[in-house]
Amino acid sequence: MKRGFAILIAAILFGGCRSYDRYTPLVDQDGLIPADRFALYGHEQAQVIAIGREFGSALTTKSAEGFAEQTAAAVAYATSLPDVVAVQADTIGHLLTVTFRSGWRTAVLPIADGKRGSETEGLPPGARQ
């Protein structure tokens, strides 16, 4: 009886351990405004969605090196956009802080919806296609 109780307690404890995967919940878009609709709010919002899509599509492996390469690719894409003034990267947190010419500063998370940044509607003229 004691052995069965100990096994039951161990199973409950191990089942309650959380996953260390911090990336998957970040790219989950459930409950948010769809990316295509948010991109239609304005040129800067379209650029945010384009950066997020490039950020999400740049992931090759879920290793420290893969996340670093993903972030570097997203920063390179963001700096190529016409209204982006500054980009600060957080590789561990999987986000970029983007500052626009208008002064708007926002966080950009990866968007893994299967589209590339150039497929985003509403990008201003001069945005890299």
C-alpha cells in the first residue's frame, strides 16, 4: 500500500513539472488580433507584422545558436525597413524592441504563421520585398 501511494505521489509530482520550452507559448497567436488584420492598421503596424514574420521564419533549430541566428536575421530585416530607427534584441527572451521614426516603441515577437515579411499587406513604399 505504501509503495503504491509513493508511486502515485511521484507520478503527480513529475506530471506537474512545467516544460522549459519558452518559445512555443510566445509564437502562439491564439486570442490575438490576426496578423493580417493588425497589419492593415497602418504602415508601422504592417512593418511590425513583417518583422515578426521574418523573425518566426528564420528559426532553423531550437538551440542557442539557432535562436541567435534567428534574432540576427530579424534585426537585419528590421533595420532594412524605412521607418525603423533602432532595434534592440533580446535573444533569451525571443523578442525585439523596435523604435520607429514617429517615436513609437514596441516589442516584436516571432510570428510563425507560415508567411514571410514581404507577404504582409500594407507595407510602405521602400520596404524590402
